[in-house]
Amino acid sequence: MKLVDGHAARTFVPSNLTQVIAVHIMTLGVAPFLFTWDAFFFAVAFMFIFGYSMGLFHHMGLTHRSYRAVLWLEHLGALMGTLTWRGPFAGPVRYVAMHRVHHRYSDTELDPHSPIHGYFHALLGWYWRMPYGFTRYELYRHLAPDLARDPFHVFLDRHVHLVQLFWGLLCFAGGALIPFAQGGPVDWLNGLRYLVYGVFVRAFLTIYLVNAVDLINHTIGYRNYSTKDFSTNSFLMAFIHGGGAVSWHNNHHAHMGYMSVRKRWWEFDLHRKLLQGLGLFGWVTDIKVYDEISGRKTGESSEPLDEEIELYSA
């Protein structure tokens, strides 16, 4: 996978910084005046729902093709992952392209969000100081040609803010109608409250939690495999995330085309259990597992990174 000339040069992207500033202003400057526990837990709940969707579908399903989902489920998962509104790559095409580059050039100058550029950069700064190549949308289509052939994925990718706007309207309408459903009047202030918490507070929590996970995964923990990067396995991430590729990240970097990779007996994966449950309905098939404890190897890795992709060079 070759990159365009000058790709590693950091480029300032004002629109991405504007989004981050707006999220912080609404969360720190407006949300406290609208606080209720119900609205806060609403934000937390959808942070997890959308965040896990990004991990399960954008990451393991679309980037690594470590399992196959029926098309409607793939599209639903991609929609929920896009609703994270996670900076410059919430859409599926952008996410897949950037994450494939992250794996191929992990913890080098070409990695878009490695802590080798500093902890603040890995946590937040890379949102608006992006590698030059990622400022050109045509490049994404060549880094993720399998996603770019699907009109639904392309729509989500090109209209991340529009999708978020519709989610915000749903939050506003739902919040306004909650008191009405309980026998009271429609409460437009409560609608505003749920919009602020459902969009901005949720995005704020997602930015710091998910990006902190990426940072920890390449700085703290133990290693089973001598990979070329600094990826680690983390008990803390296993407690928060439920095992799998995010928790046992060094395992994932060593065998990235598999849904689950286990070398130690404690390296569990609740996400695979979820997929196996969906498989009972025929919605998920071909779950790839690499288990050194049992000697089990299910499915052959068809990692897209193993393919040479012709990149945009016009």
C-alpha cells in the first residue's frame, strides 16, 4: 500500500477543529444548565451503542472483514458507527481507509494517530492536524475500494453531518414528547436538553473515551507478539470493552484479519459471542477465530491490507 507524495506532512483542517470546538462549547458551556440524570444517562447509553457499533462494524466487519453480515445488518451497523460523529472519520469509507493505513504503517510517521507524535496528538490533535493524503477524498476511495462500491456507505461518508442532524432532530422530538407520554404537556425545553446531551455531550464522551482507548492500546500493557509497532494487550480495556481486538490489541495487530485472537487463557471476547448469537438467525457468518490455546483456527484471513491497492495520484 503506497501513499501519495507528501502524505506524512501534517495539514491543518479548520472544519475538523470547528467541530471539536462546537462540541466542547455545547458540552462545557451549555449542557450544565440543562442537566438531568435522565439526559446524562441517555448520552452515556448511546455513546456505548454507537461506539461499540463503530468497533464491531466499521472496525472488525468492514476494515478487516473478520466476519460476514447480511447487507441490512452491515448497513445498520455502519449507520450507528457513523452516528458517533467521531471527528474526521466517522463515515465508513474514511474510517476503513484510515484504519488500514494505521495498521500498515502503525506507529511510524505515516500513522495518522500514533502516540509517537505526542500524547495530545494521539488523543485529540490529529483531528485537525491530519496527514496531507487524508485531506483528499479521492484517496479514501482508493484506500477502501470495497466500501466505495456501496452507495449506502458512500452516502453515509459524504453526509456525516446531515446524518447527525437527523439524529439530533430525533433526540429533540423524543425529549419533547417524553413528558407528554407521561401525561403532561409537550416540553420543548426537554427536547433541547435531549438534543444537547444526545448529540454534543455524547460526542464529547466518545472523543475522549474512544481516543483514550487508542492511546492506551499503544502505550500501556503486555505483549504476546513481537509486532513492528507498540500495540499492547490491556486488562483495563478488557474490563471496559469486554475483550476482543480492542482489549487484546497486540494480538489483533499480529493477526488482524481474525475476529478473535487468543494466546492466553484469560483473553476472552464477548463480541464474538454476540456475533455467534446473531449467527443463530443467519445474520452473521464466517467468523474468523485464531485460538492458540485450543489450537482452533476458523476461517482463513482475507485481510484487505494484504492486497496492493492502486492509489489516487492525479
